[in-house]
Amino acid sequence: MRPSVADELPPFSSGERRFNALFIEMSIRLFVIGFLAYWTFVIIAPFGAMIVWSVVVAVALYPLLDRLAALLGGRATIAAVLITVAALALVIGPMTWMGLGFVDPVKGVIAGFENGDITIPPPPANVKDWPLIGAQIYSYWELASTNLRSALTQILPQLKPVGEYLLGMVRNAGVGTLKFLLSVILSGFLLAYAQQLLVGMRALARRIDPSNGEKYLNLSGATINAVSRGVMGLSIMQAVIGGVGMYLAEVPGANLLTIAILVLGIVQIGPLLVVAPVVFWAWTTLSTPAAIGLTICMLTVNYMDNVLKPFIFAHGLSTPIPVIFIGVIGGVLAHGVAGLFVGPVVLAVVWELATAWIADEMTEKAEVEAAEKEALEQIAPPVEPLTIPAER
């Protein structure tokens, strides 16, 4: 009888059996861990920006929690509740006021169309002389000046995609605002368990990188504090002061101008682009005392940026301005309102961690090279150059 192929193969040794069993066991473990990690990511991905923002708020408010808890006799939970309620009050009021600033102009335009209050002046005669498109523009402009509804009906198909895009922006802004408020509430829970979470994060950091993990964790916290309480805190102060002044002076579009001050402050451009037109409007429209008051208010907003920014950058904030700018733009495009704050913080943390990691690598390389050089000198000390005595 001819032996089978299995009989011709040599039997597995005990070492090979243990290796195969270990390989199969390791493969199963990696598959289960990878599947659970993927499933977890799928579940929390829709709330990613909200979770990051809640962590940022919690880290920024943690020093305040320590002080308030000490005043309350160590009651950290009560301190966290008070801070959360105060944060919600500070967030809901301005955001509601700025949201109405978007809604009211739209309502006014719609009411103007319905009542016929919006009128367009007739076109100048020289519009016909414009090359290529002058006659078409003159004809449509003349129709809009006499029958605006009919003119809009002609371009309605072209305006439909624009309207859908604007409705999508409004819808996303509403969802982003809701996530923003929920993240403030979630940050309250994080503050209530801050000590336990801090111990756990330090243990996890040491587990990931035993030598530098805790140092990088402290650097992340310091960067979040610098950006949130520095750049963003200053921008929010400017927006609040400017918004209150423009609201009291009844500046047209004060809500939108307040948002512009906030955004310009975060991207490090400065509020001068808003301050200058508002001051000009004040001196051409308001009475002298009111114009003086609004001018003082807006100049305060402008020079807060010049006076306080050096102190902010002197306390450890070394993130380049382009990184913060890209974080703002990318954050808003990716996550809406919350991304205005989440984007620059995340990029600033990544920048600081990458810079520290590269610096550590360079330091370790320099230390290794110095140690190798010292070892070579001990093995073969440098030969002193031969000197020939000068002839007499």
C-alpha cells in the first residue's frame, strides 16, 4: 500500500505546535480588539466634535473648579453644577441673540417682498452701452424696477440651488448649536469626576509611553489652557464688549458684526475691520455724546488685542498663527459652530505635541552621539600633534 502525503510529512514538534497555538490565539485577540475598536469608533464618530469640545471646556475650567470647590469645602460636584449652569447661561444668551441676528434680516426681506416695500431704482441709461451684456442687464434691471416679482420668477430655477445651500447652512448651524450646548453639559459631568479621570488619563499616558507619556499629557493640558483661555478668551471678551456697545447704540446688523469680531479675533486678524466702519458710522449718524461713548467702547475692543496679546503669547503659547487660522476654517467646515472653537484647539495640541516629540528625538540623538564620542575618546584618546622645536 502506497503511503499518503500526510504520512510522508514529518510530524510537528512541540515547539511548532505551541507557536501555531500562540499565533491562532493572537490572531483571534487582534481581530476581537480591532472589531471592538471599529465598532466603538462608528458609535462615537457622530459625537466626536462634541466630545472634543467638552474635554476642552472641562480642561479650561478645571482651575476654576479647584478654587470653587475649595470655597465650598471640597464639594467638587456642587462646584461642577454651578460652573455648568453659569456656562450655559453665558452661552445660551449670546448665541440666542446672535441667532436672532440671522433670522430677523431674512424675515424683513420676506416681509418686504410680500408687502411690496422693496423697490429697485431704474437702471441708468449708460448700462446699455456696456459691451456684450449691457442690453440684457438693462432689460432685466428695468423689469425688476417695475415688477420685481416677475423678475425673480425668471431666475428662480437658478436661485433654487443657492437657496437649498443656504437652508442647509441654517440647518447645520442649528444642529451645531445644539451640539455646542450638549457639549457644555457633558463638560459638567467631566468636571464632576475630574480627579478620577485625571488619574486614569495619566495611567493611560504612562501605558502608551512610559518615559514621556505623562509629560505629553501635561503639555496637552497646558496648550488647551493657553488657547482656550488665551486666544479664545480674549476673542470672547472683545465680542461681548463690542456686542453690548453696538446693541446699546442700535448699530445695524450688530449681531453679525459681533460674530465677525469673534471670528476675526480667533483667527488672529484683529477686530479693526469691524471697529473702523462702526466708528465712522457713529460719527456720521449718532449724536456727539453717543458717538463718543461708542468710539471709546470700540477702541477698547481694538486695543485689548494689542495690549493683552503679548501677555498671552508670553505664557507658553507658541503655536503659529497659520495653524490657528487653518484650525478655525477647517473646524467650521467640518463641524459648524463647535468647529470654530474645536478646530484651533485640536491643531494647536497636535502642533505642540509634534514639536515636543521632534525636540525629544533630536535631544536623544545628540545625547547618543555625545556618548559615542566620549566612549571612543576613552578607548583611543586623541593623539596630540607632533611639535618640532624651532631651530636656534
